[in-house]
Amino acid sequence: MAPVAMRSVTRSLSDALPVSYWLDDPGKPAAQPALTSDESCDLLVIGAGYSGLWTALLAKERDPARDVVLIESKEAGWAASGRNGGFCAASLTHGFANGLARWPGELAKLEELGARNLDGIEEAVARYGIDCDFERTGEIDVATEPHQVQELRELQEEAERLGFGGAVFLDRDAVRAEVDSPTFLGGLWDRDGVAMLHPAKLAWGLKQACLGLGVRIYENTRGLSLTSSGAGMAVRTPYGRVFARRVALGTNIFPSLVRRIRPFTVPVYDYALMTEPLTEEQLAAIGWKNRQGLGDSANQFHYFRITPDNRILWGGYDAIYPYKGKLDSEYDHRPETYLKLAQHFFTCFPQLDGLRFSHAWGGAIDTCSRFSAFFGTAHSGRVAYAAGYTGLGVGATRFGGDVMLDLLDGERTERTELQMVKSKPMPFPPEPIAWTGIALTKWSLARADARGGRRNLWLKTMDKFGLGFDS
């Protein structure tokens, strides 16, 4: 990139606030008071991100008389639920290809359940009047290299062969008629399986819906320990305890109170930029009339979407695993990644030269070795957990809430009979092996992107054992 262009890219970040655009909202609801005494309940939910909020809401919908308490270490939606791109996908398996590779025999059921789950989210948004800019516009996977065009064609053909014909292939002209970038060579448009939304407003709306149904929510209340107590469980918090018949853990990337679950996830830091609103002329230069979400098809991929006020969110690519899996707010911002993302943005949309970014932020997501959620119980079935959503939790966490409630109720359902629910991913090895393996995998994925998709021996070995690392 020429020096003048680089200076232009650097200037685009000069006013970017180091905070999630979604959370930088004057309409953000006030926090609920912290727990300051002992409580008892039928169900305690720990974590007020999507996973915990959906679980508490579904629990009350299933049984309005069930006494539900929800505790959160900070405020509802403050972590991944308020920092993601707002892609709400039907897929429960981190995409069709990953589901086909791992659970081919039950993929039809997983696709059906995923579609019903997305419908359920849309219905809940309407029923509870959640103002979260929900738009079921779909998503286009775009090819930016010739080999990716062929991969998208093959994926569509395989889906149609198996009876899943919902995605539409777009050639170069067709995809550029939807969103115009000189880098786009083709695309695969899932018209119905993805919705765009304001992620923080979804979390805040779910919080309000839970309160309306009688869930007692305590924010700034961290669960410190989990122990058996008679026929139930006891959770210690800084100022009191909660005694519950059953406990659902929606803590995801944060260290699980069930210690044996911790090796199954690692934290990966993801970063995003948000532009200032586009002018009418800028918007006309790129089209994007149908407001789909987009993601490119590289191993190290970008995701991007347009907001109701015509800003563009641009994120992904640079997934960062901190040494020893350390969770620290110092990793929430990474200027070198912001600069890299800005460079990539203007390569994709050179017609937007001069546009500036208003916000730049990052945060941790929980990744597991199969890229999609896993589930289970502990303490003789009195505790349930769901984790490992690997960046696709906006939609799939509602399904995870249903699974946890099924498990806690001891019910045999179409969800609990799934091999996906019964099985676990392979845990990550101890450090420094995990860090070394993840670093080698990232290097190999970048090399594959640069070599026409050709995977080296390391990646082929990882594929053989159903492992990998997804940016």
C-alpha cells in the first residue's frame, strides 16, 4: 500500500472511540441492584449474556410458577453479547459445512431445529416488544479468490443434493449488484437463515422481558463457588448465597464453576470497527440495498454488515489467543489489529476512501475444538451447562437454553437425543502445548489462504481428528 494511502487509513481511526458501538448508547438500562442477602429459588441462572437470559426467559415460559433467580458479575450484555456483529443465524453447527462434517446423520434434524429456533427468536422479539432492529435479510458468503468461487459452488451443490436448497449462488456480476466491491468474485446467499440485529438491545430487551415475567435479577453479583447443599445447590456471591434446586451455567468464556469443563474452551479475542454513517453518495457507490450480512470465505475471514443508520460494521480476521488463555481487559483493544482491519476495509471498498471509523473494540469469545456448542450436567443432574458457541451464539444460545432446561428437568426430548448434545468436543491440551498448537494452526490457515486454499500436513492432520481453529 502506498504511503499516502496508508496515511489515509491511519487518519480514518483518529476519532474512533475504544468502546463497543452497541454499548455506547444513552438508552442503556440501569443495572439491577446487587444481591446482598441469602436467597432461595427453584432455578438459579448464572450469567446474563444471551445464554443465561434465554434460559431464564424460557424457564418462566415453560412454568410461570417456577421461581427463577439470575445473577451477573457485571451488567447484562456487557461482554460478548454486547460486542458481537449482530448476526443471528439459524445454524446450530457453525455453518452447514461444519455440521455436515461432524453430524451427517442428524444434519436434517439440526437444520430443522435451527430454523425453528430462529423463528422462535423472531417471535419472542415481537411478543415482548424488543426494539433491537431485527431484520431477517440473510447473509452472503462472498468469494474473494478464484478457489473460493469453486468451493461455494460445491457447497451449494452438496446442500441441494442432500435436500437443503435454500442458498442461492451469485456470480461476480450478481454479487456486485447486491454489494459492490472490486474484490467480490461470487457469493452464496442464504436468504432466510440469518437475521441482523442490534446485539446489546437484544440483551437489554431480554433482561426486561425476564423482569416482566418475575425473574429476580441481581447484577454486579459474581458467583464465586458452587457446592452441594442438601437436595440442591448453593452458590456463594460476595454479599450473600443463593440456594437453588437447580443451576444453569451461562458463563461461557469465563471460568466455569464446574472445573472439569474448563479445558474444553479457550478464549479468543475478536475485534471490530464501526464507521460513521455513510452519506447518500457513499451508499450509492456500494449499493447494499437489501441490507444482508456478509462474510468472506477465507480461513481468516471478515464479517461485515450495515446498520439501520447506514454505518458499516467490519470485524474478524485477526483472532488472537492470549498466552495461557489469560482473560484480561488489556486485550479488549489492539491498535495493530484496528489498523489491519481498516486497511482491509478500504481494500474491499476503495470507493469509500475518506470515510472514518467512530468506534473500535474487541472482546473474548469462547471457542471449542468443534466450533459449536456442547452441553452437559454435573452434581447428579442438578447443574447444567452450555458453552463453546465460537462466535455463533447470538442465535444458538436460545437453543442452548432449551437444552439446559431439558437436562435439568430430566426430560428426554428431540434435543437431548441428538448426538451433538450427547457428545463432547476434544479438550484442549495444557499449556504451553495449547498455545503452540493454536499458533501453528493460525499460521497454517493464513498460508492456506495465500496458496489457493491448499492445506498443509498440519491442517490435514487436524481435519482428520476433527480439530481446528476458526477465526
